[in-house]
Amino acid sequence: MASLSSLSFSSQSNLIHHRKLLKLPPSSFPRCLRPPKLLSCTEWKIHILARSFLASAAIPSSPKEVLKPLLKKAAILLLGCSIFVGFVIQRPSFAIAAPTLETSEREELFEKLLEDDSANVEALKVVLYGKMRRGKTEEAIKYVDKLIDADPFEVEWRLLRALCYETMGQLSTAKKLFRDILEERPLLLRALHGLAMVMHKNNEGSAVFEMLYKALELARRQNRVTEERNIKILIAQMHVVKGDLDGSLKKFQDLIHDDPRDFRPYLCQGIVYSLLDKKDEAQEQFETYQSLVPEEFPQRGFLDDVVLAAKSKPQDQFWKDFETEFSSSK
């Protein structure tokens, strides 16, 4: 069996909350300048992927909404399966199909608006979203920088900037940006995940786990129970990234022993067993997950889609997608 170069679980819970900073009131712009309607929720679920930045149902209402598709590697870490979400669902290209003329025209109008008012934050958000949606990461960075200048305390834009550089393969820059964030917020899960993945891609070996265990020890010293558990999940996920599936199963089992009511480790174990082509064991874990995850859980439908994909994909294709999506050599 070929080794797995990399896989990445990210902090997706952190992408499920507030919808404030990016909200565009209907009256903010003339009708011709209002954001276009984008892909439906169903289409978004089908195409979403760890590295993809696809259209959502509407212009995002917060930086986290802009980050959400790009961060599907940073979209359910608190849920505990984002690392698998990326390759379980079919991989689209980074840029989606060519936008309609109407969409392009509207985005051009916002760009022209910025020519007269370069500090218009709402217009910056719309143009940034359009650039990312079409995979124009290099062009998007200048808009991220302008948003950071406008709101230097908003960590979401700084995370997005680091992820942009990671996406472009500029790992040294991405690593520095993630470290800068962690200097201020050393237990921020999305930054820990981002740094771990950049270090892994940079072939830094055991240094990845040394960094994560230092963060884990800090969480313990500060009695940050939630952060401690989430970092443990991230460590288990990074064992999968390294191709150590047996080691990851032991880590997830320890997490289950510590808190048998947390559905996340069961879901992760089910996907690992699917990778190992142990269908009966995977089914048992998925059934436990489904019995524990709350019906009202915001991402339940998406997670159920992940389970369905894990069950239905042929094991050899499952491995191929896994290695292709998360290889450190790409």
C-alpha cells in the first residue's frame, strides 16, 4: 500500500459561527451593483473541498464565510473530520466553471467602485470573494491586504492571507504568517492546523508534532479544556496525514475513552477504517456517530454526506483521492 503523504483536519467549527462583518445590507448598493446569487447549498455541498473556494448561496456575511470553502481543510476541525472531508467529496478544480456574463459584469462594477473609493470595505469583500471563487489567488491577496489594513484586529483576514500563500506554494511566507498569528493567539486551532500542514508540506517531519505538543501542554497549563481536546484531535488527524493510520486509530480510541459522548472520534475512525477497507468496523463507527450527533447540529447534513461518500467509494479510489489531495509533494 502506498504511503499517505498528507492529510489535513482543520478547524471547521470555527467556520460555523458569526455572520456579522461581511454582511451587505440590501440597500448598500444600487440594484445593478448588488452581489449575484451563487451556487445553491446542494451544489456547494457536492463540490466543496479542502482547497476549493466555491460559490455559496449568497455573498458571505463574515470573513469566516469567505474562508469557509477555502478552509474546508479548516471547516470542521472542531467537528473532527475536515481532513477527510477534502478527499471524500469529488475534487473540483480550484477555479469553478466560468462565471456568467452577468456575474462578471457585476464584479467589474465593484472593481470600478474601488477605483473611486479604494477603502470601501464592502466592495473589497465582494471583489475578494469573486477572485477567490474563480481561483485567482494571487489577485485576491492585494484585496486581503487592504482588508487587513482596514481592520488589523480581524484574525480571519490574516488567516486567509496565510492560506493564500500556502495555496500558491509559498510555504515560507505562509509559515511566517501562521506563526505571527500564533504569537498573539497561541491556541487558535485554525492557525495551529495551518502551521502543521505547511510544516508537513515542507517535509519538517517530527517538528510538526513537537509544535502541536507544545500547544497541547500550554492548553493544559491554562486549563483550557476545549482547546486541549481539539488539539488532541488535530494530533490524531496529523497521524493520518503522515500515513500512520494505526497510530491515528489509537489516538482516536483514547479520545473516545476520555469522552464517549463526543461523536467526532467515531466519525474519524469510521473514515480511517474505510481507508483500510475494513467495512464492518467502519459501519460500526458510523452508526455510533449517527446515534450521537445532534439532529440540530448545523453541519449534520454535510457530515452525513461525508459518511455516505466514505461508504460508497471503492477503496482503491478512496486511497487514490486521499494521496492525490493531501500529498506533501504537490
